[in-house]
Amino acid sequence: MKKILIADALDKEATELLKAVPGFEVAVKTGLDEAALMAVIPGFNAVVVRSATKITKPVIDAATSLEIIVRAGIGLDNVDAAAAKAKGVKVANTPAATTVSVAEHTFGLMLDAVRQHGRGNVGMKQHKWEKKVLHGTELYQKTLGLIGSGRIGLAVAERAIAFGMTVVAYDPVKIETKLAVAQIPLDELLASADVISLHVPKQPKPILGPDEFAKMKTGVVIVNAARGGVVDEKALLAALNSGKVKAAALDVFDKEPPEDWTLVDHPNVTATPHIGAQAEEGQKRAGLEVVRILKEKLA
């Protein structure tokens, strides 16, 4: 019997499918902190997480039977992959499952940033008719600069092209796509883009900091639905205050939830609480991919 711990809420259908696999014993225990996980994890052969639960080295060291950690999502920021490898524990994720979910959310953020839908909605709920205050711009014939052009970046590019945008991208590796996406150096992208959207994993330091903001067009729009920390939040706030950045739309933050809400409170910032992958369809695909991985590796 293989024991599987689901430590973050998984798609209901996927959970039931796992429970139905002969030889699998499935336990759902969510909301566990590190100490609670360390107490629970001995005896489990697999643990499934999304983004909330952190599988740290102490948790991995406390495990006695762990064979695989599966992240139902794209990144592995919340899994100590090095500690897992050192102990011979496999690590897997579902990188393609939520591509459409995140790409659509990113494009929604972009539209909101240039048309101020969120600010208009809040004003209407406060019974304010701010028709003469909320001026926007079109995306049509604007240049979108993608920093990172993997699955999600290219899915955003596809949608941008449908809106009549020109798409340029910076990526340290060659971009393989049939889409009309021009691969250019980062400095060239910073100088030419009207909208900049980030699609990169967690980095040791921010990709966009004071030097990078200085190279951008005045009035640029910044969109980040990738990972907190890839944009220097203090530098972004300064660029918003100076007018260098016209608007920003953010789904991710250095600290989640933020400890300092100054950036979120800025009138030209649209903010959402890291919900890029939170579409029913994407979560179902991620859950079913988790089932496939566990059946392949454990059954």
C-alpha cells in the first residue's frame, strides 16, 4: 500500500480518482505548517502540494518513506528540490496544465492596467461616477515586450497578436515558435515596449530594478503574473510615482500576502492575490496530471 498525503486542496475529481487507485491510501491534510508536516509526513510515500505548503529540508529529513513530491503547478519555489535529490526523493510538477489559465489572467491584468476596469468597479460600488477621470489607452498597435517566452509567455503572445499588438521577447535561449515574435536583447526590449510582461521563474535578484526602469519608455505598463521578487517593488513604486511607469498590474509579490501595502495602494496599480492559475479548468488539468504522475511512479 502506497500512502499519499495531499497537503494542499486538489481538484475534487482528481482526489477521488487517486482514492480509487488500487494500492493507494490517500489522506487529505491541508493548512499544515512546517512543524505539523514534520509530525505527519513519516510513513507517507508521496506528498502533493500546490503553492501554499512548503516542503522544506526539515520536512524532507523527517520523512521516512517518501519517494516523490508532486507540485500541482508550474514552479517549484515551495519545494527544496536540492534536499529532495540528496535524499533520493523524486520531484515532479505540472508545467503545462495551467498555461491557458495564467495567460488569460495575464491578459486580463494587461487590459485592466490600460483601461482601469478595477478602479472603475471600485468607484461604482462607492457610488462614484468617474467617467471623466478614468482615461485609458488601446492595446492595438502597441508593442508588448515579453521577458521570458516559455509556454505562458508564448500563450500571452498569441493573444496579444490577436489584439493587433507587435510582440518582442527577451529570452537567454532561442525562442522556438511560429508566432510573429521577434527575439531581441533585453535593453532593446526595455527601450521599445509599451507594455512589459514577465514570464520567468523565481530569480536570485530582480530582473527589473532601478537601472532597467531608467531604460524604459515614459508611460510604460508593467504586468507581473510570474513570481514575486522578479520586479524590485521599491523601484517600481518610485517609477510609478515619477510617471515613468504609467500603470502596473501585479498578481505576485515579494511577500505573500504583502507586509507593506504601499505598492498595492497606489492608484495606478491593479493587484490580485496570486490567482493566475486559479481557473477551474486549469486546476482540473493539474489535478489529473498529478494522478497520472503518481500512477506512473508509484502504482
